[in-house]
Amino acid sequence: MCGIVGLLDDSTSVEYRRSIVRNMAASVRHRGPDGDGEYVDGPLAIGHRRLAIIDRSATGDQPMTSRSGRWTVSFNGEIYNHRELRSELAGTVFRGQSDTESLIEAIDALGLEQALQRCNGMFALAAWDSHERRLFLARDRLGEKPLYWTNRGGRLAFASELRALRLVPDLPLEVDPSAVASVLRWSFIPAPHTIYVGVHQLQPGTYLDCSVQQGRVEVSQRSWWSLAETVSSAVDQQRSTTPQAAAEALEPLLADSVAIRLQSDVPVGALLSGGIDSALVASFAQEALGQRQLRTFTVAMPDSDHDESAHAASIARHIGTTHSTITLSRDEAFDELRRLSTVWDEPFADPSMLPTALLCREVGSHVSVCLGGDGGDELFAGYNRHAVGASLASRFERWPAFARKAAAGTLLAIPPGAVDAVARRLHRITPDGRRLPNLGGKMHKVGALLRGGTDAWETLAGVWPSEYLGATPYEPVVQGMDQALDPISQMMLIDTAVVLPDQMLVKLDRASMAVSLELRPPLLDHRLLEWAWTLPIEAKAAGGVGKLVLRQLAERRLPPEVFQRPKLGFDPPIARWLRHDLRDWAEDLLAAPHCVAAGWIDREALQRTWTEHLAGRRNHDYRIWSVLMIESWLESYATEPADPRG
């Protein structure tokens, strides 16, 4: 895992470009504290920061040039099947054991696009073809590793994080109001957009082809892997099956996915949340390690309504790992809160960012590589909205369109707080008496689903008056696939194409790399994704219960309390904190908000929302949190880029 930066510019001196790239690379040192390197050839200058995981010797240093001398690569990530790649490159003599060398020799032998298609991994890379004088920037299938770029003034700049682009001289960086609206509306900024006008995030499964032509950098973008095409092909192969049969087929696939992600020359651990996904990953990892004990970690959040640390410890005892429960104090949580805007160097407002950052900070002091359970919800219908939506959709699918729209309108008209208030007074929400969290939010999502739309998240209409609200980023994802997919599968496709890379994986990458920790999610192996989409929806979710396949697999390997428990969130109690412990901090940020001064948010709506929340009349925690994260970021980056390591 590493940090990459670079410039493609034919109008300045070599030394000038070299000095800029050095500064850019220094700003992402947290992504690679084990070494640095640079490469300059004509108009190109590349900088690299290395986190040494596989082949920690000098033969793994980057930027790395192929034996033929044609290709040079600066690479961030891991290629898990790199030994398999080597076996296919007959006659190639390798200098070391690194996956970077396997990658660059595959590119040299097969060409960029074919080499990428052969890779099983997470990555963002810059590859320079010295013969053709062309630079290629590429990103992995699902967007596990980030890559930002901009092409203005005859110069292309790229980096693993936006903070490095702030160090490029004469690069105008203007905040994009529509990106601010995206954070308010969804809590994140969907690719290819960023917080800055004219600065882009490379989308998953794509690459840029860049060259200097008559003093200008010409850029074309191409797709080397398509989620929509992959899903469409898999859906064509769908056959009726049971969750039990599917679990039996999944077991060897997941075992292999976990095993190849254990490759490392440094100690590997695993995050253990207490849920099904991370428990299965840890179980397979411990099995693959045999006599060597896996280190597992969980966090106990202060004041949390959903503390799963006891369940995680029970799972660890069952599978035989060496387990650590990291108990955090409120003071630690609040101290970390004040650093969040430096970890996410553009506005980001998923509340679980706080416990994720805290957990990574602690785990990073013990291991350099950690496995996680992310991806199970997107692949196997694990979110509550999937399960509830599947249950309701099966009941309403025979209703005529006008009746579905009427039902949706009724659900959308009920305030989430009112639904939650009723839910709190019910003794038996689920058959076994357990309460489903955030019922009000789910009702609105189901309402949006029944209405026939694919945007299952609340909009800001009538809450945050703004001229910058645009179309949702979700609609293009399912365009042309409406007839092939049922409504719940459409939601899952949206989650995988947009929410996963732009929210969930951004959260994991920034939190982990801020402390030089590499996170590897085995459930995001592209082979698992391709197989999971061959399963019909009834094998994944039915009767208000999701992840049926994973539950069946867990039943074979784990204690019953793991797969019989409802899904719980990882969010801290921000509603309560904002009314008490964090009130002064929040009111300081809201006293003279930049968002109001810039005209992005209506002052009266903001004040009314804050007053209602403080009085306990409504729960506006997510809306307020979004504003606070934007204000905190604007305050932090009014000067120089901050160090996320604190």
C-alpha cells in the first residue's frame, strides 16, 4: 500500500517538476512511511511513498521500471494473484518477489488493459510507456484505492489524495457548490466529482490515456471493466437455488479469497465487529493460518447504543484468535472528532467515520495489514433496506402502479422521527421481539422504492433550500437494466456502484491509511461478486431477513448468536452528543457558518433544524452532522493541508 503523485507537463523545467512532486509526495507520507522514490522522463515526473508489505527489500522499491526499460509504474495497492501472473509470464526473469514487479512485467508482456483484467487486487496506478510517450492512470474494479486528477493550463496533475494537489503551484482550487449539496444530501461526494471544480476522481474500472500534444495534455478515458456488464452477464446465468446450496458453493470461493489476502511479509490481523461478515472472514483466516493465531480487534464505543464488543469477543474465543477489545473513552472520541477533517481531505459526513478512525488508529499500532468484512451487505442483500424492501416488494408487486405510488407517498409523508417514536413504543417489532434500528429512515427508503424511483435516500427539498441540488448519481447506474433487475437488486447495484466506492471504501481507505494501515476486504474479490449476482434475490433476502447465504454459511462455522442477531449499525450516538457533550463545539461552528455566507444553505432552515434538535422535538442528527463536517473541513483547509496523523 502506498501513495502516488505526479505531473505531466512540457512547459516547465525538470528540476521545477521534480521539486513539486517531492512536496506532493511528502504530503501523503502517511500512506507510505517506509520509503520514497521519484522518476522523471521528459514531461513526466512521478513521486512515490512506500508502505512495504510484500518484498520489503530494495527490489520492491518504486517507481519501478520493467526489465525491457519500456514501462515504469508507481502503484498503490496489492495484487493478490501476482504469483499466478508470474507463472504465466514464461521466460521472464524476476529480480525480486514484489507484486509490483509482477504487475509491471505483466503490463510489458500483455499490454495495460489485458494485464489489468488478469489482476485480482485493489489498486490505483500510474504507468508510463516510454516508447509511446503516454501516461496511463488506472483504478481497480470496485474503487478500493483512490486516484484524483486534474488537467488544466496545459498540465495534468494526479495524486492518491486531494491534499497533494493543493501543493501544485498556480492550480486554482474553487469549492464546487454542487459537491457541498451532495454531502448535505448523501453524506459523500460521488465520483467523478470532488469538492473542487475541475478536479476529478477516477472512476472504478477505468483508466486515462494521457499524452502531450503541441504543448497541451490530451486525455481520453476508457473502461477496462464494467460493473453493469458484469451484473448483466451474471443475471443471464441466474438459476433457482436455495440459500443452503448457495452457501455450500460459496464456502471454497470465500476460503480462497481470504487465503490469498493473507499474503504478507508483515503481521496480518482482522477486524471483528460481532457481525456475520467479519466473523466469517476471521474464521476462514484462522483456518488458513493453522497453528499460527490470528490477531483480531474490535472497538467498544463510549455511550454506544449498539456495543458489539462482547459478541466479538465470544466469536474470537469460538474460532481461536488472539483477541483485543479496544475500549475508548469519550475524551478520545472527542479528540479524534476534531481531527476528522484532516483525515478526510474533502467533506465527508458518514457518522461511522469516527469509530472507524478510532479503531484504525489503535489497530495500526499493532499490525500493518488487517482483513475486514466489508462488501457482504452489497453482494448479499445485507442492509435493512434490502431485507425490508424485499419483504414489502413481494407483497406490493401485484399492486397497480397508481396504488404503489399512493402507498409510497403516504410513507414519505411520515416524518422519520414520528415513525421512530411509534417504533419505540412497540414491544414486538420483529417476530422475536427485537427492534430494528432506524425504522423511520427505512420507511422513507421503502417509500422511495415503491414510488418507482431508485433514489432510496432522503433529499434536501424543503429542508436545505439550495439552487445547487442536481440529479441523483444513482439513476445512470441502472439505466437500461430496469427490466432485468427486480427493485431490490436495483438497490444493491446502486449500493455497489456508488455507495460502496464513494462512501464505504472512502471511509475505510482514509481512516486506515492515515495511520499507515492496509485494510483488505476479501468479500470484495471480483470473483465473489460475479458469482453472487448469479443468485436470484430470493436466495439472498426473504421474509424481512437479508444475507441468507452468509447466514447459512455462518450456521456451519459460528455460534448461533452471530447469525440470529439483527444487523446493527456502527454509528456513535451523535444525536445525544450534539445535545450535550458536543453542543459547544457544534455551536461554535454554526455561529457564522461558511455555508450560509456562501449561499449554499438557508440560514433560517439551519437555525430551525438546530433548535428542533436541541429541544428534542425532532432528531436531525444526520443533517446537522453533514453541515458540521463541511464547516469543519472549510475551517481546516483555509490554510495549509494538515497532517492526518495528528
